[in-house]
Amino acid sequence: MGNITVTERKPSVEEYIQLRNSVGWKILQYDKIEKGLNNSIYCVCVEDRGNIIGFGRIVGDGGTVFYIQDIMVTPSYQKQKIGTLIMRKIMDYISDNCIDGAIVGLIALSKLDKFYKKFGFVSNQNNCFYRYND
Ligand SMILES: CC(C)(COP(=O)(O)OP(=O)(O)OC[C@H]1O[C@@H](n2cnc3c(N)ncnc32)[C@H](O)[C@@H]1OP(=O)(O)O)[C@@H](O)C(=O)NCCC(=O)NCCS
């Protein structure tokens, strides 16, 4: 973890595509990715010697409703708590900017229950996770 840096910044579209490729997610249209990243209210990037290896972002209204999206860690860096680091930055941002009782949501596979429950999320049967930020 010696050369790992965490930066609150928007990734380039190329960096975002690199990460999506690394985790095997479908590649989306370039201009739509750009629009989506630009409309995000918060982005965090993790780099190893300048190369992006992790990412997460929030979309929402910035005060009362937040949706967490695109939490990704390149497979060779997984299981080293980098995902946890990204989620901590995201939850800190939400806590610093939300009203009491803000709704925070995300969609995730049920195998990630343990990962998200550590941050206070509960899930329903449709893989929707949510919490009220009190
Ligand atoms: C999900 C993801 C971001 C986790 O990142 P990570 O850096 O490996 O996670 P951490 O090392 O911080 O893991 C923390 C805990 O989450 C759980 N966890 C993480 N990845 C998991 C997985 N793939 N399956 C089951 N549990 C997992 C573990 O319980 C782990 O706790 P432990 O260390 O006590 O075992 C990463 O696996 C990833 O990028 N996956 C592909 C993309 C994806 O599915 N993103 C989630 C979208 S909702």
C-alpha cells in the first residue's frame, strides 16, 4: 500500500473505461460516460504510482438524496481494503453534506452484503441497499 494515493477528483473517461474493463463491466458510450461523470456530485480515485486502480462516485441532489455508484477496484488490488477506503471517503462526504435523515442508496449483488452492511446499509430482496443518514 506504500504508493497508493487517494484523490477526490473526477477520472478521465479513459481511466473510467480502464477500470470498467478491469472488473468486466460493459463499456458504455463515451459521450454518455463523460456526461455522467460531469454530473456526479462527488468522485474519488485511488492510484498506484499515478495509475488508477480504484474509483467510486455519488450522484444525487447533494443534500437530501444520495446514490452511490461505480465502486470499482482493479482485481489485482482487491481484498486489500481499497474498496473500504473508497466507501469511507464517500460516506464521509455524505455525512459532511447531508441533512439529518438523508436517504442513501445503491444497488449491489447480494454477495456484497457484508461489504455494504459495514457502512450501515440494509438490503431488500432486489439487491437494493439503503440507509438513512442520521
Ligand atoms: C466490491 C469491491 C469494490 C470491493 O473492493 P475490495 O477492495 O476488494 O474490498 P475490501 O478489501 O475493502 O473488502 C472489505 C470487505 O468486503 C467484503 N468483500 C469485498 N469484496 C467481496 C466480494 N467480491 N465478495 C464477497 N465479499 C467481499 C469482504 O467481507 C471484506 O471483508 P474482509 O476483509 O473482512 O474479508 C471489489 O471487489 C470490486 O471492484 N468488485 C467488482 C466491481 C463491483 O462489483 N463493485 C461493486 C458495485 S455495487
